[in-house]
Amino acid sequence: MMASSPTILALDFDGVICDGLIEYFEVAWRTYCQIWSPTNDTPPDDLALRFYRLRPVIETGWEMPVLIKALMDGISDDKILHEWLTITPQILLDNQLQAKEIGGKLDNLRDEWIATDLAGWLSLHRFYPGVIEKIKLTLGSGVKLYIITTKEGRFVQQLLQKEGVILPTEAIFGKEVKRPKYEILRELIQRAENSVSLWFVEDRLKTLHLVQQQTDLKDVKLLLADWGYNTQTERESAQKDERIHLLSLSQFAKDFSAWH
């Protein structure tokens, strides 16, 4: 049985709190143009929507321009959904590219964009309905709230501040921490002085599976955000897993007792 509420709530950011799809597509398209120099630098009309739909296949940022390349090369959405792990190395091989090189270009373009137009960059991020309100309620309830994300902590802080959510720096574990999420969860438990009920909301099933593999974290409640960047297959798999609770956005906005 799940406790009626957590003492510590750990949330992923992109795909749980914030929807960064517009920014992802924009920076991926810019990187694609820099690498492959298409004759037309305006994306086809349906490209963004297809990219959004296929975003769950992406595990690391460098794959985003490669996804655009796959779509521009005419690979079907269905094939990408089911064969992404074989498509990516093939595109790298065919184009004599390395993941690190693509990732570096993407990071540089994003850094340049942030340096020259921070307000514009921040404006491309959207918060999921009801999430900010729930975070504010949680902060006022005595539950300790932490964010564990692969986004840089300073951007998380800025995006939340725009919505009136002020979190101390030590409550945000961003990209700069360079540690697996399960290690951070372990640290949060070790830091706590009393007994802990730690709930972790994440939109990537693979990340939850990694937590599952840590025997000392068997009491952490694992919740898969069904509104995030995951596929129908992953959601169905989570429903069959006794340890993972599939959470809807409408449940998230409600009292913790509804998170079952």
C-alpha cells in the first residue's frame, strides 16, 4: 500500500513539470541545418508535429537532430518508433558523424541562443496544466520538494521563478550534478533525519527501472507521468508492473491520496 502522502517528493522537470517540445524542435532544427545544410532552412509544415509525437524515442539531446534527419530522409514514424536503436547508428555511420560532435553543436547553438535571447528561449517552455499550482500547494504543506533533472539547474530555477515558484538551489539537482537519478534519491533518504516516505515522479520508464534495480531503494514509490515523453507501449508496461504507478495529469493536480 502506498502511504497517503510523501514526506519527500522528487520530480523530474522536462516531461513532468515543463513541456519543452517547442524549444527541443527549434534547437534540433537549427542543429540539423548547421550539419546537413538543407537548401531550404524552413522546416516542412508537418515536421514539428511528427517530431513531438516521436520525442519519446530520444534518450540524449544529440539524438534530436538525428531524428529530424531520419524524418527528412523519409523514414516512417512507425519505423522510427520501433527501430530507433538501429536507425541512429546507421545515420551516424552513413554521415561519418559522432554523437559527441552532434551534441557539441547542439549545446553550442543553445548556449548562443540563451546568451543572446534568454527571454525568447525561456518563452518556448510551457508548464503542464495544474502542475505549478500543485507544486505551490506541496511547498506550503511541509512536504520537502526536490527536482531531479537533466536540464541545467539555473534554467529550471529561472523557469520556475517566472511562475512564482522560488526553490532554493539545493532543492534542484540539474545536469551539472552529473550523477544518476537513483544516486540522488539515495542521498535524499540519507539526508533525512526521520523515517522517509519518498515518492519519485518521472516520465521515462527506463529511469524508473534503474531505481527498481537498487535494492536499498525498494521503498521509494515510483510514478510514471503518463502525460510526459513516453509511449503507449511503455505506459502499458508500467501498468503491469506492481512497483510502478501510472499517474495521470488530473491525478497529479489532486490530493496525494488520489495518486493511486
